[in-house]
Amino acid sequence: MALNVKYLADADQLLEAGDYSQASERYWGAVAEVLKAIADDRGWRHLTHREVRGTLGRLAEESGDDDLRRLFSIMESLHANFYEDWMQPADVRTHAGDAHRLIEKLLALAA
């Protein structure tokens, strides 16, 4: 999960620098890396976006935490923002907190 830590730090720095589309993609990457690590540890496939989303779904069912689904959908919006750059800066800043919250929840499930 070393990439997760790097991507999250990069995202926070890019956010502070006002590079919202790049920050958005790093937040997505940080979450995706945690999900891929969990999937790998559990022997689940995680090569495609669909499989990463499937990992999230399995974890939400396993934990009973439907907030995981909501937060992951926000991360997908951040991923799209990298390509389209349509999100307002205030939204990216708000969703940065959502990324941190989701990663905390996922790391607790990984332990």
C-alpha cells in the first residue's frame, strides 16, 4: 500500500496548489490502491475498474457499511473530474475529506 500513501500525499499537495483535476485523480488512485491491496490479500480479482468496484461492493456487504458505496461513488466522480475538469474547487476540497474518510474505513477492514 505504499502507493496509497504517496498518492494521498500528492493529492493533498496538489489540492493546496490549486491543481484540482490532478488532485482528483490522485485521490482516486489512493483509494484504488487500497482496494487493490485488499483484493490481492483476499485472492480477489482486481485488474479492471469493474473488479475494483466489485471489491468495494463485497467489502460493503461484509461490513454492513453502505457508506462505503456512497464514498466510492464520490471517488469515481473525482476520477471523471481528472478527464473533464468540471468540478468546482469547493467540491474537490470537500471530496478530499471523503477520500481520507474512505481510506480510513478501508484500512480498518484490511487489518
